[in-house]
Amino acid sequence: ATCGHGCKYGECMGPNTCKCFPGFTGKTCNQDLNECGLKPRPCEHRCMNTHGSYKCYCLNGYMLMPDGTCASSRTCAMVNCQYGCEEVKGQVQCLCPSGGLQLGPNGRTCIDIDECSTGKAVCSYNRRCVNTFGSFYCKCQLGYELKYTSGRYNCVDVNECVTNTHRCNLHAECLNTEGSFWCKCKQGYRGSGFDCA
């Protein structure tokens, strides 16, 4: 079986036919499936979509049970948690629906962890980290674009000289470099390459 476009989060089952891993969708399995929008809904109260998965959480005054349902709890109502709570050894603790969120100083509301600035996120050299609420993702660095090559998705250099996205002077030649480009004034001209006289 060969899939010319590849299967990013799945496997190739037949000619250009992908079988997506759970939590992913699309012809090449490159899109996150929003489980929160499915019917029947996977969570009893509230749902937070995550990359390839989802998390359930409860309204204030309810406790998240191991099966994902929400049970009414007087203790939870008293604590007044933003995303519901759980009871651990008789102690009531507020919950955050994602590992990229942490309990704020008040112990009730959740605040975002910026994985990009704390160094928790690891992106390869040609990708940059983009923080999101409760998570992060790795995006191609400027000068690179996401392409399917030799069996996987990679950030490959954009040849600005070929795509005509350079800003070289009319009297300069464009020279492509890894992740960028530079301009050189033609013979008989002087300048930065962006300005030639």
C-alpha cells in the first residue's frame, strides 16, 4: 500500500487510503478530531479538546468520577473550583483539565503554563514553539514550510528565489540559503542587494 501524501497520524491501508489513529481525522490523518463535538457527547458536563484526545471536567459543585461522569458534591460546591474537583484521602482538591494548566495562587482557578518560555516544550531545530492555552505546538521556523518528504512530514527550506518571495533589487541576484536568502548586486552595481546603484 502506498500513500503519496502520507498518513501523519495513522497508517497506510491501501492506495492513498489512511486509517487514522484514535483522535485524528482527515484524508492524511493530519487533523485533530474534536471529540467534544461528537454525538453522543463524551463528557457529562464540560469537555476540553486536546491534541489527539480530550479531557472532561465538571461544573462547580460537582466532582469528576473515574468513568468521566460528574457527581454532585457539597464539599466541591464549598471549595468553588473553576473546573470541578476530586477528593484525595478526604481532602478536596481543585482540578485543571490539561497538563498545560496549573492551579493559580487561590487554589481554585487554572492558569496557563507557557511551555515555550519555561523550556518544557522541545521542538526540533527548524521548528519554533507556539504557546496555546493549556498546551503548545511546534510550527515551522520562518523560511521553512511543512512538506511530506521521504515518508514523513518535515519542515523544508523555502527557496525564496524560486517562489519570488525575496525583496532583492531589480539589479541584484537572489541566492537561496537554508531558511533564508541573500541578495548580491549584479556586476557594475554596488549596494546591499536590496538597494543597488
